[in-house]
Amino acid sequence: MKKIIFAIVAMLVLVGTVNAQTKKRTIDPENLPKVANELIQKHWPSCAIDNAYIKGKEYEALLTDGTIIQFDSKGVWKEMKCTDGLPVTLVPVYITRYIVDRYPKQLIIDCEKLKGGYEVMITNGLKIQFDLRGNVTHVDE
């Protein structure tokens, strides 16, 4: 009987630990990794960080203009969303060229790093996936 009670208590502690690691918590923007803060200062100089969060080992920053940037544990961006269009200097050149050539009036409003490539969304709602060589692998209208 003691073994069963011990096993149940151990499971509850484990579940509580997992939930604590997956829950998004607010943090001071200065506690974002240095690389993340530098990226924001360089590419969004007129914006401040409105809120910053940590979830497990990943970070998220919400800027005053509504931009949302997700970072890995080292502060490297994983996904960026900006309704006013992302800075083209942050998006791989081959993606920017493709969008400018084929959709000249559209802005990239979402860019996510995927395993082996990227997915972008442009202002007309079109989602386009690219591999790391710049080839379009999927278009979702």
C-alpha cells in the first residue's frame, strides 16, 4: 500500500513539474537573452517591449506595435509576426526576392523557421514554404 501511495505522489509531483515548465510566465524584458534584445533594438528601434514571456526554455516578446517574436533558449528568433510587415533584413534574401518578384504589393507578415526551411505568410493570406536552398516546397492559399 505504501508503494502505491508513493507512486501516486511521485506522479503528481512529476505532472506538476511538467505543467510548470509548459506554462507561459511573464518576465522582465531585460531577462530576455541578450541576442533577443539586440535583435529587437536593431530592427525595431522605435518600439519598446510591451511584454516578455518565458515558456519552458523559450521566450516571447510582444512589442508596442503589436509585433510578436518567439525565441529559442539562446535568443535566436523562431517565429516573427508583424501586421505592418517584417523587416526584410531578418528574412532570408531568397524569400524576399521571391515575394517581391511574384507578389510585389504584398508584405511578409509572418515568418517561421521550420525543420529544413521556412514558412512565410504575406498580407493576402498566402502561406509559402521554402527549403533551405530557396526552393518553394508548398503553397497554401
